[in-house]
Amino acid sequence: MAQEIDARNLVCPQPVVLTKKALENTDEVTTIVDNDVAKDNVSKLAQSAGCNVNVEQKDDGIYLMLKKQSASSTSNDPRSTAGTVVFIGSDIIGRGENTALGSLLMQSFLHTVGEFKAGLQTIIMMNNGVKLATSDSPPLGELQQMEKQGVEILVCGTCLDRLGLMDKVATGQVSNMYTIAETMIKASKVISL
């Protein structure tokens, strides 16, 4: 019988953390969540852990039934290979009142980093940095080009939600604190702007 995790009303990253802990002890876990962000985050964990996942919407929540696949059929988690991670916590570079200059510097930085053909594995955006992944972002083209070249772009879902930008995401994948922390811990180098 599957272990059941009731993660309704829990904030990020608790649904993911509780599900991961349960998967360490059993091959089948049912996690109950109450929002689409948590559903997506637990589904991504399931994929990276080599689990099949079935999602069922019920009156009292979203039920995610996870079942581990055989070892030969599990997929490789892209974060298992260390690389360089760029952490962006603002939509500008620098501090001060000249936000136009800071915005120009950020766009220039992202364009320049995109020219490097190797080394950059992931860009993580949190706090006001998530604004860079939205449809009206000046460096959106640079970010989309990097994503096409294989750079993983993780955008904090809690930040998007708090800033009212969830419906404006135009590049990257909405992520959670667990995945963000895991990616940073496994990185060979983290550059913070």
C-alpha cells in the first residue's frame, strides 16, 4: 500500500520535501496537494526520481500517485552533473537609484553570458529576478536563446505568485525552493548577482 502524504495548505518546498522523504522508504507514495504549483513541483520531483506519476483531481485536493520505476528505466536527473549556476535575485545589476543603468547592465550581462558555449548549466531567478523571465522583460530574447542552447532556467514559483506574475512567464520553468537549493548545492560553482 502506498504511503500517503497530506501536503494541503503547506508552503513550498514542504510538499516536495515530504514526498522525497517518503520515497526514500517506499516505492509508492500518494501526495495530496491543493494547488497547481505544488502539483507541478511534486510531478517534477517524481520525474527526477524515476517515478511514474498519475494525477487525479478530487473535490478535496489533487492526488499524485507516484510509483518508482525499475532501476533500468529511470531517467537521469540533469542536476546530477555539476556545472556553473548563475543566481539572479534582482532584475537589475547593482544598487542605487539608477535602475535604467542597472537594467541595461543586466541585459548586457545575459547577452554576454549567452555567448559562452560551455560551462553554464542553470540560471536561477528569485525575488525581483523573476521579472526577467516575463513577457515584457528587456532581456527575454537572450534568455530564450540560452534556453534553446540547453541552459536550464529555474524561476521561483513563490516569487512569481507573490509578485502577481505567474501568467506572464515567457521562458524557463516554474520551480520550487527544493529544486533550487538542490541545484545550487550540486553545482561546481555558483555566481550570484
